[in-house]
Amino acid sequence: MPDTLTVEQIRKLENEPKITNTPILESYVAVLKEAISLQAKMKPEEKRVLEQMLIATADTNNSALSNTEEYLSVRDVSKLLEISPQMVRRHCHNQNIIAWRTLDDTGEWRIDINQYKNNPRYSSRLAVILHEKQNREKNKANLIKTVRELSEMEGYAEMFDEINARRDKSRDND
């Protein structure tokens, strides 16, 4: 988080109305607001430790990118098997496909790639799907990097104010 935010800007962010109707984005914005608020209260030593943690996390994420072949998503297997995502989920649930779920069995399906790696029927399609998956991971990493760079830009809080003002104006016109 940048050191350029003033307490007044942080309070303004905390009191902003909903930015979007997307629950995930709203949660993300709420977390960012809380992080900014907490960062304003941090001592220099705490900020240094946090920066070291962020660097360590970035290194871990980069090494995880090279390991994108551990599992496939429902979307990936849907393309691979040429069936609907719902059928993939049903096969996972019925244990016809080797898979596990995240978030204590309530989250997304993670499908073991090994069941398709040595199957000649799927090898050519699997290569394409893995390439697409690797590109998605790279794009995600680039997006995270861009968001970090944006937050470090001077005047980004004013940019959000301007976006919110335009949004409010368009709502008033509707």
C-alpha cells in the first residue's frame, strides 16, 4: 500500500457507497479499505515486516505458476472431454473422475491431471488446455502486478473519486 494516502482519504474510502453490485469485488474493496486503514496505524518496523511478507508471498506465487499441471478445473476437463461443465461436476461427485473440492468440500472442484496425462486419446487436447491454463495464470499474475502498481501511483485515490462521481452522475440520469 502506498504511503501517499492521508487519513482523510482513508476515511473517505471507508464511507464510500457500494462501488458495484458484484459481491466478490465488494468484498475485495472492503478488504482493501481495511488494509489501508490498518496500514495508516502501522509503525515503520511493522511496515517493513509486511513488505518482507509480501515479497515472500510473491516468490511463492511465482513458483506456484510453474506447477500449473497439478490439477485441472471443471472448465478445463469440460473442454478436454467435450462435455458440459455440469456433467464434469456430476462425474466428480459420483467419483467417476478423480477430484477433490476446496473449502472443506464446498468450493471448486480440483481434478487430478494424472488420469489424463498418459491417455493417448486426450494428449493433444490436453497440451492445448494446459497452454491455455498457463496463459490464464500468467494473465492473473499480470493483473495482480498491475493492481499493485496502480495502488502505488500518486493520485489513485482521486481517480477512484472521479470514477465514483461519474457513476453517481450516470445513476442520477437514469
